[in-house]
Amino acid sequence: MSARTLLTIGIVWFAAVVLWIRFGPESFGFEWPAKGVWRTLSVAALYVLGLLYQLFVFGWLVPIALGIYRFVKKH
């Protein structure tokens, strides 16, 4: 991928993150009244969603960094 493509992907991703934080739901909703196995599955699902959310929020840094690196290396 070219530097321009990586920078474009990073900028679009960053815009999506800003829009999600601004207009997205405040929480995914907790199902704490659940008991037994359903409570365990709920906690596990929320943990996985939390990790994926962090990847979504900070993932734009990778294409931006690679794009800047390739742009600087090229010039």
C-alpha cells in the first residue's frame, strides 16, 4: 500500500472513532441480573467487546504511523 492510501485509511478510521465516541451509545448495557452460566457468558462477552473497542479506538494509529513512515522514507 502506498503512503497516501495508508494515511487515507487512518484519517477515515479516526473520523469513524470520533463520530462513534460523539454519537454512539454510552454503554453496551450490562446484564447483571443474569445468574450462573448466563452471568459468566455476559461478563466474558463484555470483556471481549471491551478489548475490541480498544482496538477500534486506537487502531487508527497503525495506518497513520505506517503512512507517515513511508512518506518520509520516500521523500
